[in-house]
Amino acid sequence: MQIGDGGVQNNVFVTVGRAVRSAYQHQVRTVAPAELLNRQPELEELAAFCTSPENGGYLWWRAPAWAGKSALMAWFALNPPPGVHVVCFFITGRFASHSDRIGFLDVVLEQLAELLDRPLPAHLTDATSGAHLLAMVTDAAALCQERGEQLVLLVDGLDEDRGAVPGPEVHSIAALLPARLPHGLKVVIASRPDPPLPVDVPDDHPLRTGDVVIRILGMSPHAQVVRRDAERELKRLLHGSPVEQDLLGLVTASGGGLRAADLAELTGLDRWRVGEHLGAVTARTFTRRSAPTQGVPGAAAGTAPDTYLLAHEELQASASRFLAPRLSAYRERLCAWAELYRERDWPADTPDYLLRGYAAMLADTRMVTELVACATDRARHARMLSRTGGDAAALAEIGAAQDTVFGQETPDLRSLGVLAVHQGLLSGRNAALPTALPTVWAVLGDFARAEALAGAAPEAQTRAALLTDLVERAGHAGEETRTVHLAKRVTATVRNITNSWLRNEALVRLATVLTEVGLMERATAVIGSLPDGQRRTAALKSVKVLAGTGRDEPLHALIDQVVRPEEQEDAWQAVAEVWAGHGRVMEAEQLAATLTSRAQAFALESVVQAHAAAGEHGKAEATAAAIPDRFRKERALKRVAVELARVGRYERAEAIVDGISEPMLRGAGLEQLAETAAAVVARGDAGAEDRTLAARLWACACAFADAEPDPEFRVDAWTRLVRIAALAAGPAQMHRLADRTEMVARTLKRPYRASHALSNLAVALAHAGAYDRAEELLRTLSSYTAQETARRVIEVAVRRGHHERAEALVRSGESAVVQDVLLLAMVHALRKEGHLPQATAAARTLRSPRRRAEGLGELALAVAETGEHHRAAELAVEAEREARSFIDPVEEGRSLTALLRALTVAGDRTRIGLLAQRAGAVGCRIAEENPHSDALPELVEALYRAAELGPAAKALHAAQPAARAAVFTTLVRTAGRVRRPGHVTAFADKALAAARSEQTDPESAPYLVSRLAQALHEAGSPNHAEDLLTTVEHPVAQADGWTALVKATSHDDRTRLERLADRAEAAVADMQPSNARDEALLRLAEALVEAGAHHRAETVARPLLHPYAKDVATTVRIHTAAGRRDWEEIDRLARTMQSPSRLRHTMSLLATAAAGNGDTAGARNLLRVVPAKAVGPEEWDGLVGRVAVAIAASGDPAAAQTLAESVPFPADRSLVLTSVARKLEPSRALPLLARALREGDWRRTVGALGRRWPHTIEAMADAYLDGAF
């Protein structure tokens, strides 16, 4: 399938297509000699290695140039021993398409696809091809093993890999070779002696650990003869006819990869004459190789295009040396030839060399201008996508161009900026892929594609989660090698999650999954790598898994090895609970008897539940009676009562519930008895006695709920009873109770609780079948709450089989976007209930491509799990197509914001106008589809600064009140910064009107006003801010507002500072005693510290019982010690602080102040005292960023750069480098900005180019305008 717009074409190759036939053997024959002489011992050693399981997995032949390595490898590849299947690749620097990982992947994947009799994977990208390779190698090795054969991967010329050169990003062929050899796979490689290993080869790879068999290949006299003949012929060609010199010059200059037809076009000769010269007269100098045939015009399966290159690397080097004065002219001819195709927008008959080898030649020869033009040509990349089926080649080309430009003595910012824009646009194609798709392909058995899609997810956290899903699938499928590979990939991916808590949570899940699939050694290692809190969580989850699967031996080992002695009681409690639920009740009870009272009580509850569920009610009651804790005893008895009711023993059940003294448990028991009786009525065969019982039990539950003194709890209980009222007591009683519930809910003091209660009541009415009443209630709710409630009601309607009601609710949505959201909820509900055809039809009517993709992706998984694999594959491909057609308005808005800000500084009115018009349309999409995103305020603020606020009017009109309030609040701040007081007042009025009209989430309105007051204070209107904040009635919002004003007030303005602090304390005093109140007081104390009111801060914090309260006094002492430069005291105090974030913030503030005063040494000392446990990699930029900027501003650029470069994550480092560069003069700023553009998001850097590099900004804007629209 071909999809796409705007000149960009995407090819989707459905997995159920035709299998591949590789033509690579034709190329290998051009390398092999007609007869291999005097190499019988080497051939016998190769055969022995490949056929014996005891000879290791890697064999590495080494020899100098012209020793005959390639001849030996090619002969063996074409003539392997019986039962050996060779997949091979011959690396050569003479042929650009065969000198890097892209060529390696193209050729090897094609051979593996032929062996497996399957099509090539679809959507290959640089991020996914490696995963496909490992998966297909595993499958091929397993297939060969099943046939009684041996798979061998042979790679010749490892030292000629162009991707192995040092640079910011090394992507070598060596790193793609499998570290673990599945199903008896053997790997044979050949190279020159002692080549350096590329840095991207993992530490545990056999090539790095030395777990390889190394053999030295002796010189072949026959190879020496060939060498002398070839060199003699090369010298003759150098002085031959003009045709011979042209052919030699063009093949040498191209780096290899030109076909006879290409050379004919370049020289004006007939193709047959070119073939005659290259194939006969100069046969010893030139050789033929086949390029990948996929997508090449006229290249049928099994045919090899006539691609020419010099016959040996040494000949290439000699020819380049002898032709040096003339090579530039030949390269110019190649460039002129490429220009002809560029002018035709790279048509379908574009020579393959211009799409594969040409850019590599430009990079090798440092033809930077031409290389950048190639790497930023959208039409060319569209043709490459059509030719290869993926973006891997295009992204690799952009990366090579970035490395080339960055490697210049003075990097060209314009080129780097344009390349970064194109890279971002190209990478964005995978952003909306549904998360269900990797699992779909795993269910279908295509783990290669599953891993490729999982690895293409834009966020590391998502990648880790999806890959962990695949670990689980592969493990349960019994594919241990693949499972181990995927698990290792998860651990590697997790390192890129910047948030430490999320990073460790991902490892917790991995450990649990590894336990489920039986890889205990790896699970234990993962658990042991976690910090205490999450280590305990992971250990308990794994314990439960083992207990549930009956693997007692590893269970005991895990508890002994991983669980600390003080935590083992909790672990055994968990084991008892799981055993009880899995039928091992006696063992659970015996284990519970060995535990102390708390753990024993929990364990015995599970035993009681198991006895009751098994019908052993007497045992259950007796066991419950033995529980020492009264609450847990009564909770266990309540469960017994429910089980008794389910078997009709209501009298005993009621007696047990009546004996429960804990009101909450007794009320729940009564409700559950009524619900059990109502379920009997719902079956349709209930008699009058059953109905009477249900009505009586329902009435008892209602009476108990009526006595609840707390109205919030009373409303919750009534709502649960409304749900069963129609069955238990009839529609009239249901409506009466609903009336009472609604009346009390509307009187609740806390607005969000009232809204929540009414939402739950609407859902309960739907459960009772009262849809009309539920919809009436929906219409009284705020927009956001109504939307969320409608989604829940739709799920209920579908579950009850009332699809027409669900459809009506979808149509009732207040906007097209809301209707789309509700329709997606209906699609999910239909899928869960098994109505897959109806769900599919509904999914296809969704307006948003992203939602269509999500719905179809989930349906593909559901269909796959029913066994309809062909249909599932079709749905999965359809979901991919929809996802790739989606342009995220938030990301587009952020790009436009960055460019508008930069162009405003540069003063480029023409481009501002072009971007502003697009910004208006994008703003409307953000307002409709992502109303809570901060992208809209940022975009409108950028338009305001650019004096182009007009295009934002439509978006502001479409935005919800809260979003409008956020926009105008942002504009208040900006107008204050640019000193436009009239605008400050006007924007504040609009923000206030929007905030007060907010109905979507009424609880947010006071916070919107509070934030507006803070903005007014920052904008230079403190009195207006205070007046406005006094109108806020919500105590938390008001307290937050006053605290923010305290923090923003100068210490010199003592009178205002004290007044603001008084008001903040008064607001906090109006809050109910709670943790939230303590948190608010702590925030106030911390704000007072930063404002310099140290005594007042300590006074506020002193009575608090909050665990971080003592940090306030410590922070004050640290400030005092910093004034004395007492580093030892600061170090001592820092180690006593409880809050790592407060410690980092304090030290960063003090170090920034020291650096601003020119005290670089003091700033460094302050940073050094932060303990390692208080700052992880993700926090380092926040700790040092402002300090580095201050050091740069103080006149120490070298120290600032060193500090900035210490930030570990590239994206964070690029931001700090950019901030530092803003403070430096151009010559020092340029290399920092170049690195930032190479490593990070260009949108964070473009603003720093300012007036100093306006042409770079203009070029980036043009690239974006050309590529995005």
C-alpha cells in the first residue's frame, strides 16, 4: 500500500505478501576465484568449525591485504560442507552500498527472508532493522536446526566498515553481530590483523571478551600474482584511451555502485560498449557486484544489476592516489548527473547509486554542501522510502551528514540546523503508532516486526513497557533465546528513562515477567539492582508469581537470596495469601500459624475466603474467629456472610452481619447481601419469596445508610444501592432513592466531591436501566465531567447489550471532538464484549487518524487472539497507515512557537507572516483536541511577541474557558516583561472573565484566578495581584497564590513581605487539618527562606510534624554558612537534610548566586556537597544548569562549558549548552550550539541563534515550511 501526502509517500508492505528471493550469490561469485588453489587446510578447518558443536561460536581469520582472505571466504560461502547453510556479507569500502550497516542489513535480511520463505519486514527504519536482524537470525538458525543443518553467518572485511569510524554516534556492523548465538549459530569473520573494535560493541560481546577462535591466514602466492597483474593493468589504464580513463575515474570517484547503464549515461557511450570495456579488457581491475534489488526499476527477483567497482581495496587506494588531480572533476560530473535527477524530483527510474552510494561518497570526500543538499531533499527521501520501504537509509544519511558537518573545524550552524529540522520531521512519522501493534505481531508469530515496532516508540518508558510485553509473550511461547535478547534490550532501554522512579518501576515489571517465564537468575539480578523500596516491591511480586505457579524450590531460593530478613515475614504472608487462593488452603493455614499477629491476620483472611468459597462455611467461621485483630476478623466474617448468601443461607448470613460492630464493614455487608439477593431476581426465574427477600435486604441496607452522619459517605452508599434498586425494590423506589441522593449530592461542600457523586449516580442509574434519568443528570454536569461520565455510561450500555443507547450518547457529544472521544469509548466497549465486526465498523468512522489507529490496533489484537491471523494482519497494517497520516498538533505547535520566537528576535517579518497563518490553524486544532496542553498558551505568546496576534483569534474562540484563561494569563506575564501596562490590564480582564466562566471543571476556577494574580505580580502590578487574590474563596488556591507572591517579593520590601506572609498563613489556617495543610505551610516556609525572611520561615515550620519540616532550619543554616564560605559546615548540614529535591534546589540557588558574584570556586564547592544519593542523572541538569549559565555570564566560559558537558543525558545536555551559549560571545558560543543541534531537540536551540545567526534561523524556518506543510 502507498500512503502519504504533501509529497511524502509511505509504503506499507503487508506481512502476508510474497516471499523474497535473494540475488546475492551472483555477487559472491564475482569475489570468488575460478579455482581456489592451495587452501585445503584452511577449508578443512572452516568445515570442522562449522560442523562441530564443540569449536566455539566465533571464528576470526586475520591477514594483511592481498593475502587472499576474500577469495577464501567467497569460495567457502559458495561451496559449504554438506548440511551447512551460509548467509554472508562482503564489506568493501569500494562500494558505498556495501560498506556500512545499512548495506549489511539490506543484504543479510534479504538472504534470511529467502531462507525463511517470508517477505522482508515492513517499515524498516534505522531503529528497527537491528531487531529484525536478530529475530530473523534466530528463526533461521532454529529452522536449520530442525532440518539437521547448521546456519553460519559469514562477514568478510570487518575492518572496512565505514560506520565504525569514531564520532558522536557510531553504528557499526560488528555491533549487529549476535552476542548470544541461538540454536547452534556459528559466525565466521575475516579482517586485517588487529583491527580496533568499534565503541558500540557491547562489553559482553564475544568480540570484546575474547571468546573467539583467532586464526592467522598465510599469504597466497596466487593472490600475489593477481595483485601484480591488477596493478600492472591499473597503470596501463591510467595512460589508456580516453574511454578507459573515464571509466576508471568515474568508478574510483564514485566509491563503487555504478551500473553499466549509469556509466553509459555519464560517458555518453552505448551500454554494450561500457560492458565490453569493463567486462573484458579490464577484467582484472574491475569486478561486478549486485546491489539490493528491492524497488530497483527493472530488477527482477534473482537478477543482479551490473554494478561495478575496483577489484580490491588496495587498487581503490592506488587509483585514488594516482588520479588525485583528476578525481574532483569526475566527482563534479557525478554531482551534475545527480542534479539532473533532482530537477526531475527523483523519478521512479532514478539510478540506485544516487539513492544509496552517492551520499556516502559525498560524506567520504567532505563535499559538505552537496551532502547537506542530499540529506535535506524531501523528494529524494520520498523516493528512498518508496525504494526501500522504510526511513532507515534516509535517517542514516542525515546522521552521516550531521557528523560530517559537526566534524568540521568550524561547524556550519546553518547546515546543522536544517539537518536537525529534517531529522525531526522524518522521525515524527512513527509518533502515533498504537501501543497494541507490537503485541499483535507477536501473537501472529512475527516477533521481528513486533520488536521493531516496540523499539520505534518515541519515549523510552513506552519502549521499555512494550518490549517487556514481548518478553512475556516470547517466554510463554518457549523461545528462551529471544526472551533473553528482549530482556537485555529492556534493561538497555530503561537506562534512557530520565525519571529514576519510572526507570525502576520498569525494572520491577521486567523482574516480575522474567519470574513468570521462569528466568529466575535474570529476575533475581534485576531485583538486586533496584533501590530498597522498589526492590521490596519487585521481590514481593515475584514471590507471588512463584507461589501461584507452585514453583516452591525457586520460591524458597528467592526469599532467601533477595528478601531481607526483616522483610521475610511480609513475603511469607504473601505466599500464604496466594496459596489460599490457589487451593493450597491447608498449607496456607499452617504457614499462617508461623507468622506474627499482623501478618498472620492478613494470611488467615485469605484462608477464610478460600474455605468459604469452597463451601466449608464452618471452617471459615472457625478460622475467622481465631484472627486476633478485631477489624480483620470482622472483615473475614463479612466475606463468609456473602458466600453463605450466595448459596441461599441468608438467615445465617444476616446473623453474621448483624454481629459486626465496625459500621463501615456492617454497611458493606448489608449492601452485598442485598446485591446477592438482587442477582437472584435478575436471573428471571425468581419467585415471590426471592423478591420479598431482596426488597427487605435492600431496605435494611438503605436504613443503615440513612444513619450515616457524613453526607459524602451517605451519598456514596445510596448510589451503590440505586444500582440494584430496580431489581431489589422496583423502579419507584429506585427513583425515590435517586432523588434523595441527587439532592444531598448537590449540597456537598466540596465542589469536586459533588461533581464526582453526581457522576457516579448517573452511572448507577445506567446500571439500573434508567438511561433517560442518567442522561438528564449528565446535562447538568460540567463539560469535562459530563464527557467522562458519558464514557462510563456508554460502557455500561454496551455491556448490557443496549447498543442503540450507546450510539445515542455518542451523538449527544457537545462537539465533534467529544463525539470522537465517546465513539472511541464505544469501540473499546464493543471490543471487550466480543462484538468485533461492530467495533471495527465503528472504529473506521472515527474522525481523528490517531483515534482510528488506536481503535483498529486494539481490534487487531483482539482478532489475533481469536486465531484469525490474516484478518488481524490486515487490521494492524490499516492501523499503521492511519497512525502515519496523523500530524500531532501539539508537536507542530511547539515547532511553530520555537521558530516564531527566533524569527521575532531576528526581525524576519516575511517568514513570521507565513508561520503565523499556519499557527492560527494549528492553534485551533490544539484548542479542540488538546485543550489542557500548554502548547496553546506558548504558541499564542509567540504570536503576540511577533505582533501577529490576529491569527490566534479563531483558536481563542474555539478554546475552552480554562484554556483561554491560561493563554491570557501567559500574555499578562509577557506584556509585563515588554513593559506594556495597557496590555497587562486588558489581558488580565480577559483572563479573569474566562476563569470565572469555566464550567468544564469548576474546581479549577479559583486556581486559574490564583495563577492570574501571580502573573500580575510578576508583570509589575502587585497591588492588583493582591486585590484579585483576596477574591479567591478556595483556601488551597488562595494559600498557593499568597505563597507564590511571597517567593517573588524582594527581601528589601519587608512590609509587603510580612503582609503577604500573614495572608498566606491565614489562608492555610482556613484549610481543614490534613497533610495538604502541612504541605502548604511547608511550601510557605520554603518560600520565606528564598525571600530572605529566615526567622519567619523557621517560625512557620517549627510546629510542623512533616518529615521535611526540619529541612527549613537546616536550609537557613546552610545559607548562613555559605555567607562565611564554610564548606565543611555546609557539607555536614547537607548530609542531614531529608528532602533530596530541597537540597538540590538550595545548592543550585546558592551556587548560582556565588557564580554570579564571580566566585566560580565557591559555586563548585557548593555543588560538590550534594551527595550522590540526592542527585540522579535526570536531576543533574536541574542542579548545574543555572550555575553553568551564571559562570558563563561571570566571564569563565571554559568552566561553564565543562560543567554543561557533565550533564549525562544528551537532550538535557543540549539545553544546558544552549543556555550557556546565550551568555558567550559568538566564537565561543558556536561550538556549543553546534553540539546542541547535533544532540538535542532543535526547538530548544533555535532561539539562542538570535540576531547573531539570522540566516541559520531563516534556513531552518524555510526547511520547516517546506517539510511540514
